[in-house]
Amino acid sequence: MALMPTPSQTVGPFFHIGLSDDGRAELVSPDDPDAIRLWGTVFDGTGEPVDDALIEIWQANRAGRYAHPEDTREQIPLEDGFAGFGRCATDTQGRYEFITVKPGAVPGLGGALQAPHIEMSVFARGLLKRVATRVYFPDEVEANEADQVLGSIADPAERGTLVARGEAGALRFDIHLQGDQQTAFFGV
Amino acid sequence: MTLGREESQVAQQVTTGSEVVGYRRDHDAVDPPYLHPDYVATRTRAPKRPLIPLPHTLSEITGPVYGHERIGELDHDLTRQHEGEPLGERIIVSGRVLDGDGRPVRNSLVEIWQANSAGRYPHQVDRHPAPLDPNFSGAGRCLTDDDGSYRFITVKPGAYPWKNHPNAWRAAHIHVSLFGPAFATRLVTQMYFPGDPLFFQDPIFHSVRDPRDRERMISGFDLENTVPEWALAYRFDIVLRGREATPIEED
């Protein structure tokens, strides 16, 4: 017999107590030759930065393998110490920042490779359930063009909200929860 | 994380073909909407554009695995994390984490946080003039066992005021965060207590539209798990989304 899921509720303003991001914003050492800095600001519908949001990311390693038992592609190596999960609370300026690596491409529908991407969840006071999005990479123009998920978004401006911007040696990915510039969010 | 027989078979189904086995989308009918105007903070934070349906690929059916991470011996016992014991009514909160087919979700991280017995969080943003308790931090975590069971020892959280509307009080609750096996199964919810007189005016509780769904966020008094002359108990079972594929029956 199917059981219905337990409903979602907001993390509220005090999640820092229980959802520790201690040490989780660095998925790799900043000294890693492939290390990238992925950062951004979370904005609400009035354009104010959201200083009480929690960002989580999930990604494959640089070779394109998820550290998960259902990714059984043994031919692609796992990486010691790379779990693929990151968590960061926004600061007083509404900013988050991760140190990670660009993931390799992973298969999508029908086995075609997807463009490299990072899965992202945003939790906050005032969000009764998470918003889920994906971060794509600006140096993957061709792969992004061919990506089925990006391709399913009709409006080019909306599609563009999912591609991080290269800025001063870092990748910037702002999140607009609401408004004209709203980030594309997925029903997962 | 070691895989049981059922999970191995699912894993095989998932990766032998080019299509993966996704998760059911029945949570859509259960979860609150983003915009629930009675909860004022949703007005400027709720996305307004429709969500883009995301097919489940390898990226969505995988997720963080915590089985290898060390959980401290006392992380599940919020009453033994300091020199002395916290004030308040000691309680045991336990239950099972199940998937939508009633199967246990094993070795999965459960994180909780809550106010102290006076209704105060040890957080700089909390200005409620109720006492902090030097013996209570209000955070716990544990992994589910092979049966999907978890267990915390804590104190009953107090109700606390907030500024959402005149004389607004949150119904007493414990925040609960779960990962389950996949990015798709991530869930943060709140566990409430039976018979709370504050439910009627709590817009967060009422953001869940169907009263039967709200009911499933309310723990049950759990006589069986009380410890005589020591602690009362509440039971809270949590259901994460089920898999699309027909589950393989156990022998």
C-alpha cells in the first residue's frame, strides 16, 4: 500500500542550530588544482538580500561519477574524500560560497550526456518547501545548447538564469526567489 | 553504505537500462504551496513562475550518503550535551523513516533542532524574552538503523511568540531534516505535539492544505516507549517519497 509523504515545512530563521554547515562549504581543498569558487547572493522579491537562507549542493566528481550506490558505472573512478555534498548558510549580505570542482558530464534521458551541472536546493524562512535549481557552466556553450533540461525551458532569459557567470576567476550564481529576474526553479 | 537485497535490485534496474527509475511526485499534492499569504514571509520569497518539471536522471536519484560520517555518541541525546541537565519535561522522540512503499529508509541522516523548554532558541536572531538554558543547545542528529528507526532524547520545546500577526505564537514543534536516498527525497519538516491549543492560529501548520496531511505532522503520545519514573515519549513516523517502479517483493 502506498504511503503518502510527510509534508514539507519551512526551516525557519533558526536552522543554523541544527543544520550545521561547518566545513561543508569546501568540497575540495582550495589548493586543489581544479578548485573553483562558486558564490552568489540570494535575493527576495523586493531585491533585498536574504541573510537567512541555506544552500545545499549535490554533484558528481570531476570525472562525472556520483558517490552513491546507484551510480554503478565502475569504469569511472570515485575520488577518496569527495562526497559531492555541500552546505552553506548565507551571510549578512545574503551571500554563500562553495569551493568545489566542476563535475564531469553524467548521463541523462536516453543515455545522452547532460551538460555538466550542480544540483542546488535553497531553504529559508518564508520558503515552506525548498526551491531546487541547477547550476550550469559558462564555458560549456555547446553542451549547454544540447542539454535536454536547459532545452526544456522555452524562455531564453529564464534559461540564462541557470548558467553561472565567470567573474574575477570565480563563478557567480545569484538566486532571485521572485520577481522579473526570478531564477528558474524545478519541480523535482 | 551497504545495500540490502532490495536496494541492490533497484540499483540494477536503475543502471542496466538507459532510463533510471525516478521517484513518485505525490508530494506535490501534500506539500504546502510556496505562497501562503497568511505566513507573511512567503509574500516576498515565494517563486511566482510555475516550476519547470525536471525529469529524474542520475543527478536526481542520487544524493548525499552519510553512512560513513561519524555521528557522536551523544548527538541523539540533547539532554547530555552539557555539564548539567536542561530544565523542562524530558521526552523521548522516536519513530521510523519509511519510503512511500512502507520500506525502511536505512542509514539515513536525521537532523533536529528546537527551542528550549521556555520557548527560546540559542540564536542571535531570537529576541523572545524567555531564559536561555546553558545546558541546552537544541540540536541533535542520528542515523536510522536497519529498520529505519531513529530515537532522540530531549526536552519538550516551549511555544514562542513571533511577529507574523498580532499575538502570534508558533505551536510547539521540533524541526526535522532528512535526506533519504536521493536529491529527490530531501525533506525538511516540523513535528508537532498532539492537542496543541495553538494550531488554530499557526499559518505554518495550516499552510498544508489537507487536514489529513496536517495530521501526519503531529506526533502521537507513545506510552509504549515511555520510561517509568524517567521520561514520557512521542512517536513520529516520517514518510519520504516512494519509487516509481513497482517494488520488488521480499521473499
